[in-house]
Amino acid sequence: MNNVKREKVWEEKYTFGKEEQDAKIREIAETMGVSELFAVLLVNRGYHSAEAAKRFLRLEQEDFHDPYLLADMDAAVSRIFEAVEQKEKITIYGDYDVDGVTSVTALYLYLKGLGAEVGFKIPKREGEGYGVSCSAIEALAKAGTRLIITVDTGITATDEVAYAKKLGVDFVVTDHHECRAELPSACAVVNPHRADCPYPFKDLAGVGVVFKLLCACEMRRCREAGEPILDGIRRICMEYADLTAVGTIADVMPVVDENRLIVSLGLKRMERSARPGLRALIETVSSRKGGESGAKKVTSGTIGFGIAPRINAAGRISDATMAVRLLLEENEARAKEAAEELCEINRRRQAEENRIATEAYEQIEATFDWENDTVIVLDSNHWHQGIIGIVSSRITERYGLPSILVSFDGNEGEEHPLDDGKGSGRSVKGMNLVEALTYCDDLLVKYGGHELAAGLTVKRANLDAFRKKINEYARSRLSDDALKIRMEADCALSMTDITMAFAQELSLLEPFGVGNASPVFVLKNATVRKITLIGGGKHTRLLLERDGVCLTALYFGMGEGELGFECGDVIDVLFHIDINDYKNVQSVQMIVQDARMAEAFVGRFAEQKARYAAIAAGAYYETAENVLPDREDFAVVYKVLRREFRGGTSVMDQKTLLKLINGALEGNEINYVKLKYILRILNELKICEIEELNEDIYRFSVLFHATKTSIDKSSILKKLRSQCSDRIRSES
């Protein structure tokens, strides 16, 4: 694989040692009754007082913002109630991802509960594509629909909404994607990203906007019935927080502000969910991972890595309405069958994803211009349009660069310049993908999305020009410094900080997600005592030691040959803290995010290299530097070389050889400089044949029948002795 990769930079948000800053941490900790380390985590998340921190932690339903602060919310509620009262046919028009599926489900259930005549429409990726289409509107109008409510889509459907008006069909648009200058001329356009929208929280998912719509509807009903408004909000939370949490997490929305409250309520609801479809999915995911059935804690990870991929799989390679039907299902047995079917579709999706990824990696290595380009743009006639987005995510994660995959799959016959290619892209921090696509507007049929993820349609004839133009844009936005991968840690810990009490305290910050990530820490200068491969060699378990304390660290997705360090090395680790529960016995462990050789360890090695170069060039040294070898040193090195050679090893790097040699010693260690000289002298005296193939990499063979000789005959050793300052002073 090409070695051009973005440099990783670790950044600690908080470092102890600043008097005023540390005093503030102590004050928050004492006021709240938490540890100082936990107070650091609160400050890192923007809560600089005990009051602000308490508001963040308390998760009260009273903290929801007024839904009527969303522009057009009053008009949206009025038009919906008018349709319900007039018995007009309503169609909910949604997207085919998890956010769209949960949005459709929640709004459908609520309107059904009001007695509305309501149905739903989710276009298929293949054949219909993303978003609202005129052909779909025409079909819905013929079937009697008089009001279409979009969820998680519709913000760019200006022409389509105008066409619907001619057919006598009204639109209420609810969406959360970025807006263009011109909004659709609908009865209402509810989107927190509208330039004229005063809503204080902009990062709602599509289903989050629907959640606020339901709250607004219920608030109107409460006012009309003379009930407390908060009772209506609580009813919506009780009924729909679970669906809203699933869509919010799956769409990678920041888990802060209202989203944090929604996700927290939703996860608790799912643990005791009366919704058979979700319960069946949770049970099915758990059983496939070897878990036991029954009540269990549901986390953001349960959704992100278990539930969401299976719901998404329906929309990617089959029909998203299957997922809606599952979430609407009330029969336990049918729900279980539907969940199993989604799992089977997900397995097919995984196989197809791996095939596309393999082809994409090969295409990158063969064609990508590493010197001049920053955005990876790939295309194929045989890639499934529902899967290229996931592969784009993998490519961006692997290479650290924005990527766009374009599929011309479905174009029959020979290639034609007017073939439509459906594209899906992922970006990196520093390049807003929607803005980049806007820069290429003249070359695209349509596009839309978010800062870091977007979709597009491009004609085959324009693909090369698009590739050049988006890279032109990227070069103007992404400097070398911007292309560095910045990995943030909350602070550095010592090994004694990593306790069960602190691990349990961290749960107060849950639920985790974007904007409220699971805390990340740095541990410096830990010695690797043991490396064990797990998961068939795909993952690694490390035993790390520092200051006499040992802890287990799991490094997922990293096999032994990929670590970049070995037993005995001293490393720095970027990690999460986790509680391992095995057979009802709990223990603290580290989940490694990144690891590298410790700066101090690398520095000492570099100093030793520089010192050897200086002495080899004639510099003097002190006896205390432990440079001059004695007979015992030669004997130990010779024994190790002989043992390794007899075992079939004839090439070894100096670092590994040092570990083997020092592992056989009981006294003073042999350092880098001393070993360099011993190897040179053994070769000079023809006790061994040793060739330095590259810097610090040796090929060696042991001459078992070599004539016995004295090390004192070595001219290299004589010269080395003559450079010892202590000897020179004593002789003079």
C-alpha cells in the first residue's frame, strides 16, 4: 500500500500545572463532589462552572427548547391538523437511511394515533434514487394524496414542490440538511439550518426535527384541552424517544444539548422497550455476538454498531420499507422473523462492501496522484450504489483524505457520455463537502448533504473535469497542517489514576457520541510486558506496566505485525477506560486508540546512535558511559548469536538483538554503542561473519570451527581503549 498517510498528532486538552486553571478544577470538584480528573472532563466539554456542569449532567425534560422557535413550525402544525380534521390523505415521504426510517415510523405512528388517513413513501436507491421526484408526486396525487410531509429530505426539492402545487398537492418539508438560498415554496419548511431560523440548537437529526414537530403538535393539543404543556412533552418522550435516539446516533449527530437528552431518554426506553421490532433487533444482534437474551444495557454502541447497520442494509441493497414494517410490527414472532431477515440482508451487504473496498484500494494504488491530488475520486460500472458511501468512509479513514465514489451501475449497454453516475463522498475536518460540491455545481446534475458526508449525481462526460475541479478546491482549502490527523485526549493519566472508582464515575457523562465523545486519555512511558494475539490474530491484548502497576490494554483491529513495537519497548498510549465484566467479575482495562514508541525511549535511542557516530569518528568517552566491552560481554553476545543462528535466524535488527542479549544478562545491560563495537570486533576477529545490510539490520553467521583467538588482538578494541578519557588521565 502507498505509504503517503496523514501524520497523527496527539493533543492534550488539559495539562496540570497552571495555578489558576487547577484552582478552578478543584473548586468544581469540591462543589460537585466529584474527582478532580472528572472535573477536568467537564471543563474540556465546555462546562466551566459547577452550575453549568450540573445542567449538563442532570438530563431534565424541562430543558427541551420550545419547538415553536423553529421557523414555520406553527404553519406546519396548522396544516397537519387541518389535513387530519378534513380527512385528507397524507403521505410521509422519507429517506432510505436509518434517520429517514425512524422519522417515517415516528410520524406515521403519531398521525395514526390522531386518526389520520396516512401512508408513507420511501424511494428505492436503485431505480428511484435519493429525494423527492416528480414521478413519485404524480403517482401519489393520482392515489389521492393531498398533503406530503417530507422527513429527513426535501430541502432542495424546489422544482418538485412547485410541480406538486399544479397537481393540487401541498407540502410540509421537515429536514436537517444544509439549505440553499432558495427554499421550496411549501406550506411550511421546518429546518434548523434555515438562515432565518432562530432555533438555538442546529444539530438535530432528521428524526430530531420530527420529534420537535410531534412535541409542537402535542403542545397545541394540551393547550386546547387545558392540560399542562409538560405532560404532552413527556408523552412524546415516552412514545418516541427510542426511535429518535436510534436515528440521531445512526446519523452521527452531536450528542450534546437536546440530542443528549433525547438519546439518554431513548436508550433507557429501549432497555425496557415495549416496541417488538426494536426488541427483536436487539435480541438478534446480541445472540449473533454470543450474548445471552434478556434485559441488558443498551448503549450508543449497541445502536451504532448493531441496530443501525441492519436497518441501513435494507435501504442500501433491498427496500427500506422492510425496516419501517419491522419497527411498526406489534407481533413478537413476526418481529423476530423480520429482524432475522434484516440480519441476512446485512450479511450480503458486508460481502458486497468488502468486494467494492478491495477493488477501490487497487484502483487507488494504481491511479491516484499522491503528489498533486487531495481528494480521491473513483468510479466503476459495477459498484452497488447503496454501498459506496460505506466504502467511501473506509477509504477516508484508511488514507486520511476526502473521498468520493461514483457508481454508473444500472446504465444498460455500452458506456455513454450522458450516463448518470450516483456518487457518495466523505470528507475530513477542514473541507466542507457541500461547499466543495457547490464549487463544482456547473459539472453536477444534483448534490446535497452535510459538511462531512454528501451525495451527488454526475454525468460520465463530466467526471474527469469534476475530479480536477474538486481537487482544485481542496488544494485551496487543505494545507499540509490541515491534513494532519489531530487526535485529542482529555489529559494524561498515571497508571494509579486508572481505577474502578474512576471508571464508574465516567458513566455520569453517558450517553457518548459525537460532541460528547467517550473520554480519551494518554499514558506515557509504559513498558510492554506481554503481547497476545486475540480474535484470530486480528486484535491484540497488551500487558502494560508503569511504576510497578500492570494493566491489560486491548488494541482492536491491530495485529502483532502492525503494532510498530515489541515486548520490552516503552510506549505512549492513547486510550479509553473500560470496565470488563467477565463471569460477574469486574476489572478495569484500557481500550487503545493509538500507540507509539515513547518519545523519551526514542530520544535515548537517537542519543545512543549519535554518540556511537561521534566515538567512531574519534571522540573521547568516559568510563561511566559503559562503552568499553569486557570478555563477559563478548561471551553473552556470542551465545545469543549462536543460539539464534542454530535456530534458523540469520538476519536481525539491533533493537531486537539488544532485547535478546539483555534478557540473558543478570548484571549491567549492554547498550547500543557497546553492542555496535562488539559486533564489529566479532567480525574483525572472524569469530562470526557479520554484515550490516542497512542501518542497524545485520546478517550474521557463526563460525563454529573458527580458530580460537583473544579479543585483545582486535585493532578496533585497541583504538576504542585509547579513546577512554579516564585511561588517558590515569596514564598522564
